Amino acid sequence: MQLVPTQHYLILAAVLFCLGMLGVLVRRNALVVFMCVELMLNAANLTFLAFARERGDVTGHLSAFFIIAVAAAEAAVGLAIVIAVFRSRGTVNIDELHTMKH
Amino acid sequence: MSAEFVLFWVFAIATAMSALGVIVTKNPIASAMSLVATFFFLAGIYVLLWAHTVAVLQVMVYAGAIMVLFLFVIMLLSLGEDTSMTKFSPTRIIGGVATAGLLAALVLAFRKLPEASTGWAASVDQLKAFGTLSQLGDVLYKQWLFPFEAVSLLLLVAIVGAVVVAKPRI
């Protein structure tokens, strides 16, 4: 039986990570930026699982578990911060949130 | 070409297209729905990688819980449309070039990897046990107990933190 090589999965993960990074750099809506961070975390998950299959080692699966748990925590706190910022500033456009720069 | 290749390409192209949809659509709700589609297709890819348990978790936690949280916040804030992706500014061009450079570097690096061998899968017993809930639980509760408990504490802190940050007055 011919298996799909690990490199295919790694390149798919690289594409996903780069799409997420492009979104973080290009989009100005803080919520969409968060979604793109989730995309990048998923690319990391995919890499872990690809190597887990190649080596026959389930530690990669556990790393993916932990990444999912950390992503859930990150989403909860991050969205709470977005709500707090929206309440005080009335916007979630990251170009208009530059108080800490000056 | 085996069925696995066909499924891989179907899921890979669908994943990449819906991920692209997340960053090119102007409406945040359309972005969120596109992200849900990405998570579903990725779960398909995880099944192809013999990670059934993680695929189920992906659908339940990501597509189920995290994305519902995102949709709630988007609707709570009733956001308008974002600026169009076709407007070019210097920061956007630099970001695009940096991303293209990273992608090229990663693809070149992955092409140099030695040919993968999944020789361990020849053993039927090992292949049957791989990625099952019982095997994962065995490793998780014997070798990774402390990180597991630490993650539960992290989630507790995140819950309390989210309430403290989002509430106007406690």
C-alpha cells in the first residue's frame, strides 16, 4: 500500500501557517487576527501529527491535545480583551489602537 | 493512485481554499464560517494521519466550542466590514513579501528531508493500537500527568481571567 508521504503533510502545514501569518500581518480587524492565530496553531498541530505517524509515536498526538487546550484558553482570554477594548475605545481596528506605541 | 492520495488532495485543497477564505473575505462572520470549514477539512486530514481521536477533538473543541465563542463575540460587537484586501499599503506589501519568503524557505527545507519510512506500521498490532483513546490515555496519565494537571490549572486561570477582563464592574 502506497502511503501519502510525510512531506506532503508538512508542506500543507507550511501553507496553512503562511496563510495564517499573512492574515495576522494584513488584516486590521482584531477578531480576524485571532482567527488567523488559530490557523497557525492548527498548522503546528498538523506538523506534530505528521511526525507522529512517521515515527509511530503518540507523543505527537498528546502535543496536539495540549495545543488545543492552550488555544481554547488563548481564545477565551483574547476575546475577553477584545470586548474590554471595544467597550473603552468603540473599535477593534488594530490601526486605531496605538496608545501604547507613544 | 490510491484512494488515500485522492482523499489527501481533496482535503488539502479544500483546507487551503477555506483558509484563504478566512483572510480574503471582508465580513468577519464569513471569515468565521470559513474557519469552521477549515477545521472540518483539517479533521479529515487528521483521520488520514491515523489520528482519529485528535480529529474528533478538533471537531468538538475547535469547530464546536472555540468558533461558537468567536461568533458570539462578533455578533455581540456587531462589527462592520473590514477594509478591502485589495488596498495596498507599504505594511501590507512587506507582510506579503515576508510571508512568501517564509513559505519558500519552509518548502525548500521540507523537500530536503530524508524520505520518510513508516516501517513500524508493518506490525499489525502496533498499527491497530496507534492513536486509540486507550493508548493515548495510557501515555497521558502515566508519562504526562503533570503537564495534564498544569493544563487544567491553565484553563481555570483562563476562565477566571476572561470573566475579570470582560466584566465592566466586578
